[in-house]
Amino acid sequence: MESPESLESLKSIEAWPVPAAAAGVVRGDGTVLGRHGPTDRRFWLASVTKPLAAYGFLLAYEEGAVELDEPAGPEGATVRHLLAHTSGLAFDEDRVQAAPGTRRIYSNAGFEALGAHVARATGIPFADYLREGVFAPLGMHATALEGSPAKDGHSTVDDLLLFAAELQTPRLLDAGTLAEATGVVFPGLNGVLPGYGQQKPNDWGLGFEIRDSKSPHWTGAHSSPRTFGHFGQSGTFLWVDPEAGAACVALAERAFGPWAIEAWPPFTDAVLAELRTA
């Protein structure tokens, strides 16, 4: 469903210093409140791939292929540790930096270990499992995992709005599973939020970053503490703000950097302000 009105705040992406950008906002019932830019264009998602992959991992859990507390990854770690970036694995290599559950170490390697673990458990390559279990049922026909489950997804704003609606009103997962995944797991752990430095605490759910009171942050000053989502180094983000009752997706064709740190928070605050008066 789509509202005949479009959010004026989305038009501010035209001022971003990027070759191309697209954005959209959706309610949990699938009502699209606004789109702007080439929303059918495929962009590289970078780490916005992780929430998509996490949904596939959680689906494997609900289907009984894996358990959240079964061993996976480095010695002493579990599926839950890997999803919550607390396995101790380094950022981008298969090297242990800490004991499981003691530090929040954001890890691409952890998600790659999870992808291999689920593929072994299901007997299906993880990219195929994700397509058959998540993308196809949601109608995300332009979305694909083309490599690492940590960073090699490609999609469109239109497809990600379907996923963002699912994150508000789940049909593929039990609501309780999603609530656990989007709440704080292993609370109180400190760690570095890539691009934003040390956060104390650096709270995450199961594959989703939790806003809480982090500062600085890529969401807005007026984003609720319950906001969850992810951003990617390719200039992409997806957030869901339960208190606003909406989710926002923005994809851009420029690597994350100072431009995004400057542009994204006021953009989000403008969207939230418009939602309050809609």
C-alpha cells in the first residue's frame, strides 16, 4: 500500500554529495509514506546486509536447524555470541581477540562463520537459503546475497521497504523471536561502533544495532532509544523506530565518511519530525 502523500523530508537527499541516492519510509502494515530517488535501482548494501542475513539465521533457528546456544565459531562461542558480535572474533579475520561474552567486537568474520554454520546445518548454501526463506516470500525479487553474509548484499529501496515492514510486523518469524533480536543481548558490554568510536555500552541485539543512548550516532538526536537497524560502509542505512511507528531506508552511491556523519542525523530528525505531524 502507498499513501498518495510523500514526505517532503525525503527530498533532502538531493543535497547529499553523492552521485545517486534513494530513500523511503514505511509503516508496519506496508503503507509506504514516501519514496524519493531511484528506488528501483540496485545498490551495494555493505553491512546493511547483516540484518538480512540475521533474519535468515533466525529463520534457521525457528525451523530447528540450529539453536541459539549451540557451539559455533571460536571455542566457547555460540550462535548467539556470533549474532551479537560477542564471540571474540576479530573484525575481518578468523582470529580470536577476546573470550566469548566479554567484549563487543564488531565482526564480519563472525557473520561469515554463521553463514557457513547454517549452510552445514541445512545442507543449503546460505545465499540460497536466504533467497528461498526470506527474499522470495517477501517479494524482494531484486535482492541477492552475492558473497559474504556480512557485506555482500545488493538490493533496492523498494525491496528493503518490504523488509522494513516485516521488521515491524513479522510474518516470517515469531514476534517473540524478533523482539529478542531487536532488544539488547549481553547488556553492558563496551566496544567500538565502526565510524563512531568507542561506545560505553555498545549495545546490540541479534544482528541488529540498538540505538540506546549512544553518542555520536548515525541516527537522529530525536531517534528513540528503542530504534534498531544498521548502516553500511557503502553509504547505506536502515532504521526502525518503534516509537515513531515507522522505518526508513536510504541507499547512496558513495562510501561512508564525514559526509554521512554530517548528513544522516539531520535527515533522520527531519523525517521523524514530519512523521509526528503526518
